[in-house]
Amino acid sequence: MYLLLCDRFRDTCIAAEQEGILVGFVLSFVPPAHMDTIFIWQVGVAERFRGQGIGLEMLNHLVAMPSCASVKFLEATVTLTNAPSRALFAAFARQHEAAIVQSERYGRELFPNGNHEAEHLLRIGPIGSRMNIAKGDNVAGI
Ligand SMILES: CC(C)(COP(=O)(O)OP(=O)(O)OC[C@H]1O[C@@H](n2cnc3c(N)ncnc32)[C@H](O)[C@@H]1OP(=O)(O)O)[C@@H](O)C(=O)NCCC(=O)NCCS
């Protein structure tokens, strides 16, 4: 799935590098039936680089890219216990002065053996002020 996304949806996938080291990535796509929405499949930052603003910078870079020109909402699914991920999306919503609407999307019963927490959909938007948010230099399209 990861390879498929960064191959077939490369315009909405980004990697962050510092001195040639891959430190983070975002894999996402704009669902054809919902061109106003970017769905984040996965966002990850290497452990020792976390808490430095790289996750937030990648999301800001993503929504400012030409491939997201039609995007007004950002969606992601997150478990209730993933505090860093929730904090990241909350910070993104705050920066964009956008609301977050949460709903349970994929219940525990949908996962093999039921041993995965339910995934809750976060829908953030409308995103209004994205062009005013500074972009860093260490994020590039894949
Ligand atoms: C979620 C993740 C991508 C965040 O990346 P990051 O680069 O550390 O995040 P940032 O430094 O940009 O922080 C963004 C916000 O989240 C907050 N935050 C980050 N990590 C946090 C933590 N462990 N606990 C509480 N808040 C946290 C930051 O304080 C910041 O909020 P602020 O602007 O209000 O201060 C990273 O923790 C990660 O890779 N986790 C494992 C993979 C994962 O769970 N991905 C999400 C799946 S949906």
C-alpha cells in the first residue's frame, strides 16, 4: 500500500530530508469523488526527529502544493489513543483556524482478530489561510 501510494499518487506524497537522511513522509491522495478533500493515509516522522515541527511542516507543505489546489478539507483516521497524531492534527487545525469533526469510521470488528483499535475519522476544515503559512526548505515532493 505504501509503495502503491507513493507511485500512483506521487503528487500528493512528500518526503522530508535532513542532510540526505529521510526523516519523515506523508502519503495521501485526493479521492476522485471528493476533490475538495485530501485524505492522509499515513504520516510518520523518524523517532529522533519527532517534536521538532516536521510533521506539521509536512502537512502545511502538502496542502500548499498545486496538486491540492482544490482542497478545502483534510481527513485522516486516528485511534483514540494516538496522542501524538491527534496533537499533530489539532495543531494543524489551529494553525488553519479550522474546525475538527470526529466520527468513528472503522470499528474494531473490521480488523483481523479484532485486535486493532477503532479508527476515528478526523475531518478538518474548511482550510482558509493555508497560503499564509510559511514553508520550510527540507520538504520535497517524492
Ligand atoms: C504523529 C507524528 C507524525 C508527529 O510528528 P512530529 O514531527 O513529532 O510532530 P510536530 O513536531 O510537528 O508536532 C505537531 C504538534 O503535535 C504536538 N505533539 C507532537 N508529539 C506529541 C506528543 N508525543 N505528545 C503530545 N503532543 C505532541 C506538538 O507539540 C505540536 O503541537 P503544538 O504546535 O501545539 O506545540 C509522529 O509522532 C509519528 O511519526 N508518530 C508515529 C506514526 C503515527 O502514529 N502516525 C500517525 C498515524 S495517523
